[in-house]
Amino acid sequence: METNFTVSRRKFLGATGILAVGLVMAPQMVLSQKENLLLSAYQESPVLTIMRAAATAEIIPTKLRGNITVLEGSGGNISVLSGSDGLLMVDAGIGVSKPNVSAAIKNISSKPLKFLINTHWHFDHADGNLWLKQQGATIIAQENTRKHLAVETRVDDWDYTFPAAPTEALPSKTFKDNNSITFNGEKIQMKHYDPAHTDSDISVYFPKADVLVVADTWWNGYYPFIDYNTGGSITGMIKAAKENVARVTDKTIIVPGHGPVGNKKELTEFRDMLVNVHKKVAALKKQGKTLEEVVAAKPTAEYDSKFGGFVIKGDVFTYLVYKGIS
């Protein structure tokens, strides 16, 4: 049984260099124009920067348990289950990564690809749908994933409007709350979260291997993005984190949307961070503090050294939490 699944932080950052530019640049509303230093540092939407970089991004495999391998490097983490029935993937990465992702898959198995599960609609997890469907995959997703992919969708905090995906790239099988499929000896369980990172997030659990894919409801070691344009919610993120912690044991291998494969201890630290930052920001906002005043108070200070070293810095995460508090 393979248990050596820990990926070093340096190795991970090298593998996901395409995201180092930031999935979130400073949102238009984060700070005053004078203080909005992050926004002024970029000349275009980060989506365009990431898509260009994804074309040559290195794809790094990490073998877990039960013939499950995680591929890191093309946007969000990709999980692959191999076996006599063929291949099943969880998430598709970014379409322009096709040559490197395809090569990585062939190194796992020469068996045909049968299924692709989308954990939510975002481009760094579902942009590869088209070529994977052309490879023969049946795409399964929560119904809101198909809904968002099927139409033009704006994400303000990425300063980007996504065009509707081609019909061929849309999930052909959808579900509302729960779904399951038996494949390669695993009864794979899919469960829809209440609105959290988006309104389309699902978990994917492999019970025989005890591997849980929680996608972007967990960014291991990093502040997460919350997509308010498509139903995201800071309170929903907290609820999802609590549900995730309650579902796992100390032996469960947990695959986040971004960051290295992790465990219950790391997931619990993430949950506690969300709860405490939300509490601090809510208290300041209740006092009538403006966004600029709350950012200046640095409610994330005790967590910045651990969670602020990647895509989203403390001030941007403060903005995202503030935005979700009525």
C-alpha cells in the first residue's frame, strides 16, 4: 500500500508555477486607487496569464492508494483512478495543457479513459473537458456546473468573462445532490456541497482507498478564492470545511483543489483559520468599519505566514471575507 503521498512545498510550487501569478489579482474594490498596488501590477486578467503558462506547465504525478494518482500542474489538482475497467479522472485541468497531461495519463495506464468528473465549473478544473470528451470520457458533474459552463459567465474578481463552452464540452450526466458510480472496484461517491467556493462544488470519495477529493473547498496551506458571481459564500466555505473535517479520519488521504495532498490535521487548521478570520472581519464590519479600515486592521496577520504565501495574500482574503458578510 502506497502511503508516501506528501509533496514538498518547493516541489508543489514548482509544479504549479502557472498559478504563482495569482488566480486572484487585487479585486477592483479591495483598496483605494492609491493603495491598490496589486491591481496596478497587472495589465490583463490573470485568467489569460494562467492559460498561456499552462501550455508548458510541468505535470507532476503523485501516487496515492488504490491505483489513484494525483497530477499537479495544470490549474487545479487532477485525480486519476486506473484499473482493468479503464481510467476515471476527477477534474480536467486547463485545455492547453493537453500534451503534458495526456503524456502523464499514458504513463499511468494505456487503458482507455471512460469517465471524467468535474468538481465545479471553474476553468482551471473544467477547461480540459473538450479534449477529454473527445478521448471518449463521459463527463459527470453537479447540475450547476453544466449550467455555468453552458452560458457566458462573468467573474468580477478575475476581471474576466468566460464564453459559453462548446456543447461537446458540457457534462452529459448531471445530478443535484448525490451520485455514485462503480468503477475499478470502487463505489465512487459524489456529494454536492451547499454554496461554498461556488454553487457547483462537489466532493468525490473513493471508500476502498479512503481517498477524499474536496476540490476547491480546501486550498491546502493557502487562502482560498470565493466566487461570489456564481454562488460562493464565506459561510458556505466554513460549513464545507466543517463537513470535510467531520467526514475524514487520521488515515484518510485528502486531495485539495490547490496545494499538496494532505490530511485531517492540515484540513482542521484550514477550517480554524476560516472560522477565526471570519469572526474578526465580521466584528470589525459590525462596528461600521469600511473595507479599507478592516484591511488596515490586518485581521489575517496571525495566519499570513502560513496561508498567504501563494495565490491570495491576506489583504485580498480579507476583502473576500468582508464581501460575504451582510
